[in-house]
Amino acid sequence: MESILNWIDVHQQMIYIVILMIFLGIEVIGHVPSVMHTPLMSGANAIHGVVIIGAIIVMGKAGEHDYLSLILGFLAVVLGTLNVVGGFVVTDRMLEMFKKKK
Amino acid sequence: MESSILAICYLVASVTFILGLKMLSNPAAAKKGNRIAAVGMVVAIFATIFLYRDEEGSHLHNYAFIFIALIIGTLVGAIAARKVKMTAMPEMVSLFNGMGGACAALISIVEFHHLKNFFAGITVKFEVGEFISSTIKVTGPIRGTLIIILAGLIIGSVSFAGSIIAWGKLNGKIKDYAFKGQHIFNIALLSLILGLAIYLVTRYGDISSQLANDSSNPFTFFQILFFILFAIAILYGVLFVLPIGCADMPVVISLLNSFTGVAAACGGFLYDNKAMLTGGILVGAAGTLLTILMCKAMNRSLKNVLIGSFGATAKVTGGGDAHDESNVYKEISAGEAAMIMTYSNKVMIVPGYGLAVAQAQHACHELEKLLTEKGVEVKYAIHPVAGRMPGHMNVLLAEADVSYDKLLEMELANEEFSTTDVVLVLGANDVVNPAAKTDPSSPIYGMPILEVELAKTVIVNKRSMKPGYAGIENQLFFRPKTSMLFGDSKDVLQQLIMVIKNL
């Protein structure tokens, strides 16, 4: 129990961010029209690709002979990049369709 | 200096994510919003590569590998996203979401492995004799870290496995599958996952003392448990999505999307990284709300979707009703349908998934133009959940250059049906099913529908009399006002166009 409290104490700032972001996330998309549901989901999908930062750190910290970290890290960077690039490009293409043409 | 620049880069990225999400919920600003978020992401990625320093203050290495991985991912991702057909976009989103989940799970696996090295480090210290004072300080954060690692692993794996199944279902490779007592089995699996995770966390404190006494590494036992946990989480992800009907996949994808967001946020805790934390939690929260909004658009509860009673009960009622009444439907030829439409004043087109499958949006637009030339007023009635994703029809019709102001949202369309002569239903089914209004036993009861019956004539284009994704019979097809026009949407539309041109 003490150790958990300790952990919370260490990560106080992060926990504040979590709570604020939960409210912000709900607030920010609160009035989305149903037309935008799919593009919004797709855009959000691209944004959670930030997980790639973790993958890069894993990869970059891995020692020369730490094959597990190297291999899994490499795979993670590839997958993360797929998520980011694919996510943004698909969203962009989707939104292309909303452009008003005259 | 460098670390403050890195912090500022992360701050910029976080702001772009928030702005991007905000702008994405507004049709006019959405494209810009998406690009802003993308720029923020690029800033965050390159800042991490070049400016990140670990606890000892040294830069990252393995640049070659990082860049090779980045290039592979970019090429494959961009090509896949460019090439995918408009109709296949939902499944593509699901696939990319799964990649993010897998990425989070992999990070957790590596970090768990690092914990082991960390303990090895403690043992050495212990031998030196400065252990007792340091361990008390250290195990606290370690236990918290372990919780985060496990959370990232579980959520990431469920999201990965679930997304892959959702992807397979949407492109038709995987069929619905449910066995008796699956819900109970799933709940049991989930409790097992939680139990294992709690066991790992509570027992972790003991390891350090064991490590000190025992030269054989007790860590391997924990490692095995860890991988069992990983396997069960994957299994759970598969079984979680498998029984849910195809029509509900958008909701499921949206939910898994927010899962991946939370998994990414776990990474934020691991690396004390604010950009990952903001991005992840933002998506987690917004994604959850979006999931609920999508359910609301279909007038269903999330619980209802997840328990998957939709498909199960639907089959029973659908099968029963079909044979009870002597259901007779009227067929109409393309020639006749074309005639009726050309000589009417107002035609309302109701597009559905069938239109998307047949890639008939261009033919549809052509028909609309032709009829307009003949002096017929043509509009589209868009049900919020027509197709397989909310907004699917808008995207599809916009691709064919259908003007935005011809698309009527459900409420507006329902007001106009009474003054409409002909409604042409193109591959839509459940969204025009009157059972949603009249039959309380129907699984879609209560869902708002397009009230096409208010119009004078209804022409329904379908490939066959097979029920739609909800698996229920549609009484609309047997109404006296309704005529059935069988065939692939694209073929039928082309026939209609031919006839009208020759009139």
C-alpha cells in the first residue's frame, strides 16, 4: 500500500494531467456532428500513434547485445509508424471527400 | 538546454493534438486539424530521436535501426492508406489501430524485461552492502511501474487482437462466431487476467528478497506468468470481438481505439513523457465519448452492443417472422422505375451499404444529374449510421462530387418525405426498417429511422431478399407502396441511366 502511495506521490504531476485530459477530451469533441464520427475516430487513431515515442526510446536505449529489446523495439517502431502514418493519411483522404467543390 | 527544447517540443505536440482533435469535430476545419496534429507528431518523433537523454544523460543510439524502421513503417503505411478503396477505409482504420495496440504491448514486454535487469542490479548492490536503505525507496516506484507495464500489456494486446478480428470481419474474412456461455467464459477470462496481474504485482516485493538469498533466478517464474498473461489478453481480445455483429463493428473499433489511447498513455507514465500521456489520455477520453455517441446515433446502449445480443436474438425473430405471414413483394423493372422517377417532381435517394459495396456512387451522381436536367428535384436522405460507419455515406457521395447541400440529415429528410414522390433506396435496409418504430420485440426497436413510407412510392434496390446486417426481416419490402428492384446497385443505376437517356 505504502509503495502505491509513494508511486502516486512521485507521479503527481502526471496524474493531474490525466484527469485534466479526460475532461478536455470529452469537452473538445462534445458537439461533433454525426457526419464527422468516422473521420474523428480515424484522426484520434492517428494521434494515439504517439506510442511510437516509447518505441523509439526502447530502441534507442537498447544495448548492442540486448537482442530482445532490439528486435521487439524495431518491430514496435515499425508498427507505431504504421499507426501514425497510415492513420493520418487515411484521415486526410477521408476528409478530402468533404471538400466543397465549385 | 537540449532537454528544455525537448520539453517544449512535447508541449507543442500536445497542443497540436488537442487543437487537431477539436478541429476534426468541425467539417470545415477538419482537414487542417488533421494536418496540424500530424505536424505535431513529426515534431515529437524527431525531437525524441535527437534530443532525448536517458537517466545517465546519454543520447539514444541505434539510429540506423530506428531510421530503417521509420522508413519501412512510413512506406508501408502511406502506400496502404493511399491504395485502400473508399469502402475499405473502416477496416483500414481498425488495422492501424491494431498496430498501435501491438506497439504498446511490445513496449511493455521490453520494459518488463528491463525490470529483471534492474533487479540484477539491486543484487549486485546488495552484495556490496548498501541494499537495505535503497530498496525501500526503490520498490515503491517499481511496483507502480509494474502496474503500468501490465496495464499497457493487457490493454495493448486486447486492442491489437480485437482490432485484427474487427478488420477481418469487415473485409469478410472472419465470420461471426459465438459459443454457448461465451459471455461467462469471457468474464472468467477477464477475471483471470486481473487475478494474474494482481498476483504479479503483490508478489513482486518478495522477489527482491528472494533474489538476495537465492542464486537461481526466481524471475523466470514471473516471466512465465507474464507471458501467460500476454497470451490470455490476446485470447480475450479475440473472443471479445468475435461474437459482435458486423453492423456494430464501427462502435467496437471506436472502443478499441480509445483502449489503444490508454495503452499509449501507459507509455507516458513509463517514460515520464508528457506528449504520450496527453495524446493517449486525450484519445482515450474522446474515443470513449465518441463510442457512446455512435451508440446513441443507433439508439443502442454500449452494453447492448458489447453483449452482442443483437445478432443472437435477431436470428430467432428474423427466422420466425419470415414464414408466419404470407409475405408477398412486388418486383419492378429498371425501365419502369426509370419512367416513374423521370415523371415525378421530387426524388429522394436513400443510400446504404449496398451502394458502397457496389462502388456505385459515381453512377448515383450521374442519375441525380440526369434527373435534375429533366426537371426533377433530387435529394439524398442520409441516415447517421447508414453504411458501416457514421458518415460513411457522406464520404462516399462526396467522392462522386455530390454537392454537400443535396445531402439531408435524418430529421430534415423525414420532414421532406411527405412531399416526395419517389424514394429510391439503394442498398440500405435496417435504417428504413419500420420495425424500429412499430415492433417492440425487434432488436432495432427504438432506433430512429428514415420514414420513407411517408412518400408516395418507394423503390428498393437490393441484391436479394436477404435481410440486412441486423439479420432481421424488413416489413417495408412487403408494403403495397414498395416495389423491389433487384440487382447490384451499380448495374441497376447504369440501367436506369440508359433508360432515362433514351426517354
